[in-house]
Amino acid sequence: MIDKAAVATPDAPVSLVDDASYLTSPFVQQLIKQLRAQDMNGTWDNKTDLQLLKPYIHTAEERRALPILGDPDPETLWHLEIFYNAIAVAIERETGQMVSPMMKMSHEGFGRMVLLAGRLVVVNKQLRDVHRFGFASLAKLSEAGTKFLDEAITMIRTYPAVAQYGA
């Protein structure tokens, strides 16, 4: 269990501190690794894991304040890609099967994300309102990623010949 006092910072909202126990889930750990891997110059070395995850967490007020017109923010698209890349790598670690993410996005924030293992589609997510991509809490973030991860692992184990086709 994580000490809540140790993760409480001025930048961490109360909901993040309360959900700190979710930091240990395999999906959230992989998401943190993916984010840290993006920091080539060590700029985020002093950031806590909760601070790195903050762009994924939006209160209801923050969500309402986000614009829904115009092109999605490039940083939001980047966080979306990292979210699904973390799922792909977590699937690979669990199954040993290579997983490839593919995203098609319109300039209006609508699209699709698929994760492929061989010829098997292990995740197929219709994306809408990408401008507001995020979760109400760290718990919701962890639950969403873990759900995708568990379903994909089940698919690969159910259809191993399709997942290994061409490998």
C-alpha cells in the first residue's frame, strides 16, 4: 500500500491522492513507464508518478471547460496514443505475442483505435469526442486500461493460431 502522505503534493488533487493505491496495477505501471520513456532529457525526473498521470485525470469541471470545437489538441492525441501503447506493451508482456497499435483519427476528434496481434484484433475502440479524453479518477483510468488488457489477453488465449499468424 502506498502512503498517501508521501504522494500528497500541491499539484496532486485530492482524488489522485485517494486513488494512489491504483498506482501498483500492471496497466498503470506500464503507462508510467511509457510516459517516462518519452522524456529523453530528464525533464520529468523530479515529477512524481501522480504528476505524470495528471493529464489523464479530469474533474467534471475540468472536462466541461475543455473545448469540443476545432482540431483535437496534439498533446491530447499524444496522451491517447501513449494510453493505447501502454495497453499493447502490457499485452505483449503477458502473452509474449507482439501487438501493433493502429489509430485513424479525423480532424474533428472522431476515429478508431485497434490493437492487432497477428491477424487478431484484440482491441477495437471507436473514439469520439477525443478533445475530452481522460478519466474522472486514477481508479477509472486503471479500470479502463485493465479491462482492455484482460479482454485482449483472453482473445489471444482463445484464438492463439490467429494471433500468431505470420509471426
